[in-house]
Amino acid sequence: MGSRTSRNSSINEVTDFLNHLIVDMPLLSLVLPLLLVLWGIEKWLFSLSNWVPLAVAVWATIQYGSYQRRILAEDLNKKWKHVILQTSPMTPLEHCEWLNKLLTEVWPKYIGPKLSLRFSSIVEKRLKHRKPRLIEKIELQGFSLGSHPPIFGIHGTSWSTSGDQRILRFGFDWDTTDISIMLFAKLAKPLMGTARIVINSMHIKGDILLMPILDGRAVLYSFVSTPEVRIGVAFGSGGSQSLPATELPGVSSWLVKLVTDTITKRMVEPRRNCLALPAVNLYKKAVGGVLYVTVISASKLSRSNLRRSPLKRQQSSVMNGFKEDHLDNKDLQTFVEVEVEELTRKTDKRQGSSPRWDSTFNMVLHDNSGIVRFNLYECTPGSVKYDSLTSCEVKIRYVADDSTIFWATGTDSTVIAKRAEICGKEIEMTVPFEGVKSGELTVKLVLKEWQFSDGSHRTNSLHIASRQSLNGSSNFLSTTGRKIYVTVVEGKNLVAKDRLGKSDPCVKLQYGKVIQRTRTVPHTSDPTWNQKFEFDEIGDGEYLKIKCYTEETFREESIGSARVNLEGLVEGSVRDVWVPLEKVNSGELHLHIEAVRVDDNEGSKGLHRSSANGWVELVLIEGRDLVAADLRGKSDPYVRIHYGNMKRRTKVMHRTLNPQWHQTFEFPDDGSPLELHVKDHNNLLPTSNIGACVVEYKRLPPNQMSDKWIPLQGVKRGEIHIQVTRRVPELDKKPPDSESSSIKARQRTSRQMKQTMIKVQSLIEDGNLEGLSASMSELETLHDAQEEYISRLEMEQMLLLNKIDELGQEVLNSPAPLIRRSTIP
């Protein structure tokens, strides 16, 4: 069996050798037949010589040896190239014209539009937070990267090795005049106008590093150094009452600085961005996440090395003529500040070169990625100042296969990367501080939850999907027509401002231009509010802005702020969140957030029916704990009611902070907003506002009264007690005596107005100013009552006309009755 196998391999080898000879020597196919002919002549016809077979054998042996040496050399070259690729720190340059040619073909129809859509959202977010003083407001109106792609590796590409990490380096050159980015700017004082800013050219040039990580699941990329950036800007008119088409001072340099700073802070060594390459793409957009960060410990901290870090001030401490040695590091007292955007938290202070904290913090991400920065500080004994020593950072990104990537820069610019396949998986990383031999920090990161724009969220490996319609799309709608209900439940660990370690906290909520405020809870750091507020939903990724204050004697002092992304709210599902406060060391707020559609099936039917044949009945009962508007610590409150274009007011209650009105008002139910403005009545000076609120009535069941206290907005305290009902005539008809009673009330009001006018005339003749003021107030109240009666008549007239129209439509739509002729006998 073995001899047969060797014989077959020999035959195959000879066949390969002959094929190789035929390829290399095309004339060989002619020479061999000629030699065979000569050999036959020499054997059978006449003898030429015996040297011909010998010469052929020698020549064949030489050619076979040359062939074997060539095959061996090619095999050794392949193995050597493989060894160089794996072990050599640098490979020769490789030109990549093919890559640029391919990019030119696919850029206009695929890559360019995709990147334009992605970068436009990034630019919009950056413009909201970064604008010059000359511009009050700036909006993005158009974004296109054009049809000319960047050029990669114009001077070639090369691979290098750093430890076990492979790094690809190539040039990046993007010089285009086909770009079109249009901005609309509203100018601040003293210019006061509008203008259009058009970016029509851009030049970015630098060297890029690519580092594959996690077995090819992702790629890190960064610039070697800050690239060269140039931007071409054109200015145009913004319409009526705007600046002429001239250049705005400082805008070009601001845009260049904005692009340069963004690149430097996010993707210039050692800061790197991540491009995920998921095997499965679920096509979901993550809009936020909840992250728990635990600072475990640090090691190898040295006061001399930290202070000699190239990123810090150059300083060496000398005591009694001797440098600090390793033993002095036992007195090193440090703490770590955890920073995510504007949210910061601090650990306790610990001593030694290897301190241990084990401090866990609740952090919030407002996008599908984020940067967690750890700043190390030293506490100087006997001083309130902190010395910043060094820092490090860990980056986080959501991947479209529902996993999360964590990465950081290791020692000697290596890569530290880990992947959490599911939410709730714990990731522990040891990250070196920036600088030479500055020590290491061990942290633990747990991504508790990702939230998505379609309303779904993933938490603790359990995927909770949004409710889907029949065609598979989510029921999340970013258009108007929904209400956002935010309940401020409680707070904990709020910053203390008084001597007892407590505060008097209250919370302000801002969504769009609407501002709501909770009541003040005195003397506590863990307040409970349980107050619910209502907002009209706004699209375009509008944040809910939260500010927490404590009341001082003459002012309000901020004790933290936050913002919450309201994208992805699903109707019928309450989002329960703890929101950490930013710009302070501690404090969290507990919120319940719910989206409710106002024009749902039941509500829309009831609203339609009542808007045609119903009215809104509002009873203003009382107020309590109102703000004092005069120096006596009292007010003269009354309520001005705004319902669409209609305005009504209550009577004035003098010198009280707890007024009793007990007045009833009625309005035709046309869906207009119902607003209450509480004002303080003044005789000579203009009236002052002491609070306002909005009454929600559209979702009330017909003919069911809602009794509630509504907190006043825009002031520190105060509530209004009301009863509101949506009346429907078919279900709740007025008694027959109501018409006669209303006529009697009208006649009584007319008599009182006549008597008051006579009284006013006599007071004017006598010069009694105090009595005149009281009479004028009484006359205003009677006038309002008369207007209320007139509006009620108008409403009843409208209802009567609507009823007549309905009856007329029924008569027209009904079939004509058969007329039977009577016969006369």
C-alpha cells in the first residue's frame, strides 16, 4: 500500500514537472519530438552516436533540480512573509489606489448619504451647546457631504505591531468644494437680525490609526495628532429684517475651532473612537442608558511620579534637602472624581499609594455612547484646596447586536477592550493613569439599561419590546397630540446648605418653553413631593430639563440639575427612573414619566360630542398659602380666567392669603386651553401676578366632576382648589327653572350696576377716594358677572343652533313619508 502511494506521488510530481517545463519553454514541445525522431533514425537506420540519450538525461536532470530549488524558494518566501507580518514591528508601505477607486464608486449613492444623516444629528447637538456670543440661536437647515469622498493612504499604508495589538496607519486627506452645510442664525444684540451661514468647502488632513479589537468585532480609530482643518464659509441674507450678505465677524474661526476641538477631544491619540462590526444588526437607535460605576482601588501611586507627569505641572517636592522617597507615599491622601459629561461624583478620601474606595455611583448616558473620566486629586493637609494629579478614561458604545463595548488606552498606547453581551453584565478594568508610571485605577462598570427611540429598552438580559402595530412599526409618535405626565416622587442625598445639614428643596421642570415647579419641602435632604405635572409632547429630541433649588432668605440657590431624554416613551407604560443631579457631589431625583395620547378613541369621541353640544363648567372654590404681594404680608387676590379668546375674572378678596371665591363659570367646550392667572388687586399700581396654572379637562368623562388642588407655577408656593366638569346636554339636562333663575340674576345684576353707578357719581362729588376705589372694584365684579351672563346666552344660542342644524339634517336625510289621499264618500 505504501509503495503504491509513493509511486502515485512520483507520477504526479513528474507530471507537474513536465507541465512546468512546457510553460517555461514553449519550444520544448518541438524539440522533444525532433530528438525522438533522431534517436529512431540512429537505432533502426544507421548509428549516429551514443551521446544523444546521455545529453537528454543530463539536461532533464539539471532542469528538474532547478525546478525543485524554485519551488523551495517560493515556499520559504511565503513562510517568511507570514513571519514578518506577524512579528515585524513595521511592514513596507502598500499603495491602496484600489480602495480609493472603490470609495469613489460607492460614496455618492451609499456612504455619503448615510454619513450625512449621521453627522447631521451630531452637528445639531453640538450647535445647541456651542455657539458664539454674536449668535443667539442657530439651526441646521441642510447637511450634505457632497459627491467627493476623502482619499486614504495617498502615500501608502503600513501595518505595525505594539505588543499583541496590530495597528494600521494611513494618510487621510479630504479636500472638497462639493460640501453643503446650511445654518440659519438668529443674531444677538446689537445686530438683532437673521443670517444664513453656508459651509461650502472643507479641508481635513492628517494620519489615521486603525486597531482591530475583540477578534474583529470592532475597530478603534484615531488621528495620530491634531489634523489640519480649513473651512470655507459663505454668508447670505436671512430674509426680512436681517443683515445684508456680509461676513459675520468671528464665525469662520469659531467653526474651525468647533471642528478642531471636537476632533481633538474625541479622536486624537490617546483618545479613540469605536466602529462596531456586529454580526447581526437589529437596526435600533439607542438614545440613552443607565450606568453604574464602581471605583474599586488604585495602585502604584507615587507622589513624585504623579507630580512629574507630563500632563501636570513640573514639580518635585524636596524636604530637608532630600527627595520624597517611597515611604512618604503612605501620607498621600487622594480621592477620585467620576465625570460623565456634566455629571460628577466624588469618592471618599483615602491614604496610601494603594487606596481602596469601593464607591458605586449611578450615572446617566444621553446617547448611544459616552466617556467616563476618572480624575485623581490629592488632599493637602490643613488646606481646602485640592491638587489635580492625573486622570484616565473609559469609553462606552452600544452595538447594534444589543451588546456593549468598553475600551480604554493601556500602557504604551496599547488597547484595553471588553465586551458585555447583555445588559447587567459586570465589566472590571484596570486602566493606567495618563503620564509615565502614574499608577493604575481598577473600576467596575455595569450597563444596567439601554433605552431606544422606538420605546423598547433592554435591561438585565430581558428585552422589553414596545407594543407593535399590525404592520410591525412601533406606536411611538414624535408628533404632537400626546401629553407627557411627569411625577416628581422624591429625592435622596440632596446637597445640604444650612448648618443642620439640611435643605429646603424644590424642583423646577422645563420642557420646551413650559416651566413647572413643585412645592418646597422644608428642612430635609430626602424630600417627598408626589406631584404630577403635564406637558405637551415636543418632537426633535427635546430634553426635560430639571433644576433643584433650596430656598434661602433672599434668593434661591441651585443644588443640582439634570436632563432626561423623553424619546421612546410608550403609551400605557410608566418609565420609573432615578436621575442623578449634575454639577453637585450627591443627590438623585425619583421620577415617573408617562406618555398619554389625548385624541384616543374614547377621548376623541367624547370630545367631539361635547364640543358640538356641551360646555365646560369651572367652579373656583378657594386658594391657600398664596404669596404675599404687599408689605403687610397679605394680598388682594382674584383670578383671571383665560379660555381661548374668552376672559373672565372672579371677585377680589381683600387682605388674605387663603381666599374663598365659590364662583362658577361656563365655557363652550371647543378644546381651548383653560388657564388660571392669580393676581393681586391694586388701586393705583398695576396688578401683580402671584401665580398661574393650567386646568386639564379634555380627558374627563362626560358629566363627571373632577375636584382637585392645583399648585401655582412661577411662584414659590400657593394652590388653587377647583371643580371642573364637562357637561353634555343629552346626559345632563338643566331643570326647567334654570332659565327663569338666570333671568332673575340678570335683572338683579342690572339693578346693582345702576345703584353702584349712582354711588360712584356721589363719591366723585364728595372726593372720597377710598370709597371710590371700593365701589370701582364692586363695579368691575358686576361687569364681569354681566359678561358671564352674556357669554352664557351666546353659548346657549350656539347650542340651540347646533341642535336645529342636527334636526334639519335628520329631516333631510330621512325618507319622504307616503301621503295617503283621503276619499270623500
